[in-house]
Amino acid sequence: MKRKIQKEIVTLFSKNKLHPPRIITEADISNLPEPVQRYLRYAKIIGKEYTHSVRMKQTGFFRTGINQKWWKMKAEQYYTVHNPGFIWLGKVFPVSFLPIIARDMLFEGKGYMLVKFLSYFTLVDAKGFEMDEGALGRFLGEMMWFPTALVSPYLEWEAIDSEPSRVTISYKGVSASAIILVNNEGQITKLMEERFRDAGGSFIRDKWEAIPSDYRETEAGRIPFHVDVLWKLKEGDFYYYRGDIEKIEFNQPYEYKK
């Protein structure tokens, strides 16, 4: 599995169309809804170079059920921006020395999920339309970590009110939408989508939310370093991911060396 993912990372970056360096200006955000402009000014993207790739390391906790205990998690993630794509490689530890390894991927508009126990026993190997839309929705929800990308041409913005705005991403015949809430200070306080969720072997749409916090300065702008993620279920709010950025780097299109 390790060699497979290494090859996928190389391929992901090699397929990302690069353009001449671009500096973000006021003109890039002038036609966006006011709350989005407020957020991008708070993020300090004016004068920043447009981000074409990202790599990051994460730590946190994950669980698969409302009443389940939290498991420790660590992950690496790689993004391409001109061509929306990512590879997330996570290790979850139900037992401290026996990891479940997951690879979530968006590549050329297609979503793929592979989960293995101890790198050998396959637990999940999923693809299809629901995975395509879900992976694109995930990419959209995580663009707050590279905010210069929010002026990309594959996004369409719609004003709703003084705080919320709707954004839709369309790529390779697939679309996903989210509503973004921005407070008076300019911080994104919540991001809401309707996503496909695996409910016992079949996919259903449910409401999904991400709640970012702990904003910090980076070379690509001010971004949240913590996020809580949940499903809004009939049984109640199911928080399933709590994560922190341990390290993030921009325009470094290479795999982390062990």
C-alpha cells in the first residue's frame, strides 16, 4: 500500500496544471459576496501568491459511531489547486500498535476510498458517483486551509445574507455546494454541506458541518488550525473528527520524506 500511495502522490502533482505566478489583488475579490470579501481580507490573501499545491500533517481524533470511543489519528494530506485534487493518508489507532490505514483521494474528478487493517486486510475499497461528489465536497470544505484558491474560476458564489454565502464547485462534470458562515471579524465560523454518507452499505444524503477555529498566520494567509467535523443525524449531532494542523507548507509539490 505504501508504494501505491507514493506513486499516486507523484501522479497527483504531475497532473496539476501550473500557471505563471499570480499575486492576488483587490480586483480578484471585488465581485464576491461581501461576507466572502470580509473573510478573504481577514485571511490576508491580498498580495499573496496564488497557492498551486499544499502539503500538511495533521493530528487528532476519529470515531465511527456516536457512542464509540475516540481513537487517536495522524495523517498527511496533499492538495493540487489548479486541478482540484487531494490525497489524504491517515492512520487511526483503535489499539496503540495496530493501526487502520485509510487513503481518501480526489483525482481527475473521481473519488476513491481505500481502508486497510495493518496495510494487508482490505476493509473498504469504494468508488463511484457518490464518492466523486463526496470527495469534491471534501475539497471544497478544506479550501479554507489555502484561501487564495477561493478566487479560482471553478467556483461560483451566491450571496445569501450578511453572514452566509453559498459556493459551488464544478469540475469534470461533478458539482458540490456549501454554505459558509462568516462572522463580523471575518472568520469562517461554520461550513455546511449535504453529503453522501455510508449508512450500513448504502449511501444516503445527510447534513454535514465543519467548525473551524484557532486561526493563525501562515505564508499563504491566515487559516484555522483546528476543526471539528460532524454529521447532523436524527439521533443527534455525531462529531466524528477533531483535528489539528501540525505542519502546513505551500507550493511544495513533493511527498514528505520519512
